Amino acid sequence: MTDCRTMLETLRRPRLLMRAARFGLAEYRRERDLRRHVAEQASPEATVSSLMSVEARLEATRLAGDAAYSVARHIEVLIALLAEAQLLRRGTA
């Protein structure tokens, strides 16, 4: 769990991506949105780890300038990641 927190704290992405993701947090619904990005709903810790790996692949695609990169999907994954991180913080608070 500490490893997830460290990775989240050091996550650096373009300001516009993060701003769009924060804006989308209000509309995030775990039951509806999470299944698009992770195979099964699990604990917030496991979900954050899965989302981090999905996001890392998207970031690598973005940095490579690959035509298959989807900014919309990247934002959706960042929204889910931020929301699950909030659940993780609430669970330990």
C-alpha cells in the first residue's frame, strides 16, 4: 500500500491531463466506470495498482507519439486512478 502511495505522490503528468481528470472526478461512479479499465473490482489497493499499470502503458504510448494513443482513454484512467486513491485515503484515515 505504501508503494502505491509513493507512486501516486510522484506521478507527474501534463497539467491539462490532470486538470481534465480532476474535473471528471465529480461524475465518476465506481460500479459503472471501473470495469472499463480493470478486469474485476477489488480492494482499492489492488485497483490502484492495476490502474497504475494501465496508466503507465498509456503514458508510454503518449510519449512515443503512437497514433493509437487515446487522450480520452488516458483521462478516463486518470479519473479512475484519482477516485480510487481517494477511497484508499478514506479507508486508512
